[in-house]
Amino acid sequence: MNETHKSLPTLQQVLTRKTLPPICLYNYYIVMRDRLHMEEVLDFYLDVQHHEQLWRRYIRSMHKTGRLTEDDLVEGFHSPRVLSRLSYLSNSNNEKSTSHPQHYNDGDEDSVLPPPSETTSGKIPSRQDVSDSAQHILLRYLVPSAAKELTQLPIGLKTSTRALLEEDQRDDPAVFLEAKEYLFELMQRQAYPKFLRIKVWGNVTLWQQLGRLVIGLVALLAAFATGLSLIFLGYSPWGVRWWVLLPFWIGVLNVLVFLTGLDPLWVLLFNTSETTTFHFNKIKQPQVKRILWSRSVWLLITSLIVAIVLTVIFCAVPSNRL
């Protein structure tokens, strides 16, 4: 069991889109939203991830225009040296805009740069874009009564992050680093194991499971009613009574689907996993495919054995016509 878990994709691989369905970011978001009700945690993590990408593109653009040198970037895009250099450039531009207001637009440091050009990744971001992205994260997750307020984040950590944004006027990704790491550990500890149990060991949604329970109980009721009717109508023990095997098997199979969250027929015949009710994607992750196939075969055999045992019991009862 431990070896199986070790071979499965990690949370980091899922978050960086390096995995295949059903262990993919799309399905992880659906489980976080519909089953665990923690989608704001994942939304925050992904928004910070986007903010980091925006920052890297901005730093690269500053490097291309000569504002940042190779020496500035030696310690990385988030280093104190980079922040100090950008702060110096911002102050210099503000001073120039004050002495020569006709040449600049409101002291924006990017107004002295060449006009933005299109790259393969889209429009080159400005410092204002970076600042707007940081403010978006602040207003969406960190202020009281925000649209997706992070109740999972400790108050002290939330307050210190807000202070860096509101009081220190910072907008670099390092501001969110501690909160991001805390929420990653939270997902790693609480959400990701549940996600694996749902998607690696099963392939149906919660509503599908409840529906299968209803179908299973109705089929079992029909099987018991038919079996008793055939007994009391005087049918021979080992003849027509064998037909109750079909409703018994349908009932037992659907009850097992409810209990395990796995529909073996969907796996063996169609190679599919349910994302939302009656919406599917193909099972492409090799490790998951092997696990689901082996569990599906075991589940089918179990359902057949139970159904046959119940059928034999009913067939063995002597006829007793009323």
C-alpha cells in the first residue's frame, strides 16, 4: 500500500499541471469545491502562482531593457537585491517626473521604458500590472469579509501579510510566500489524501453513489419479491427461479458501487472517471489505471459471488404453493 502511494503523483505535480486525468488540477479543483468545500485555498494558491509568473515576466522585461543587470539577478527574481534595485529605480523616476513633468505620466517608472511589445506569452506586464495583481489577492482573500476570505489562515499570518501590502506598499511575490507555504502544507495534510481516495480508489461522484444506493435497494427488493413469489407459486427449485440471479446481481453491484465509490463497468468497458454528475474524462494516469482495473475486477467477482449465493439459497427452498 505504501509503495502504491509513493508511485502516485504528488500534490506539487498536480498544482504545476504535470499529471494526467483523473489525478489532474481540474479534478482536484472540483473535489476541493464540491466535496471538501475548500476551493478558496486552492484559488489563493493559484492566484499567487499567477502573481509569481507575472513578477518573473516583469523582471525579465526590466533585465532586457537594461534596468536590471545579471549581477542583480544572481540571487533570484525575489531577492532583496532585486527589490532594492527596483525601489531605487522607482525613486529615481519619481524625482525625474517632479523636475520634468512634461516628459512622464504621473511618475510611473514604466513610462520611460520603450513601448510594450508582444511576446510569445502575451503583453509585457508593467509594474502597475504587478501592483494590481497583488491588490486583487489582498481584496479577494485577506481583508475581512472578502469574497473568498481565507478562514484557514491564522489571524497573525493574515495580519502580517496585509501589513506588508498596505503599510509597506510591497507587491512582490515574497509577500505571500509564508501564507502560500502554510496553505500548501494544509492541502498536503488534509485535502490531497482525500482527493486521492476519491479519484484513485473510485470513479463516481457523491450524487452518483447515492443514486446507485437507491437503484441497488430497489433491485434487491425486486429480487427478494420475485424469489418469494416463485416459491409460493409452486415453481420448481432449479428452473425458472434462476432468473432472480439478474436482479440480485444488479442490486448487489449497485450497493457495492455506493459503498466503494467505484463503478467497475465504467472502468473496464469505457475507461472513464466521473468528474461531475454524468460528465466524464478518460483515465490516462498509468498508475491510477492499474489500480482501478484491479479493483474493478475484484468488485465484479465479489458482486457475482454474492448474487450467486443468494440465488442458490432461494433456489434451494422447496416449493410451497399457497
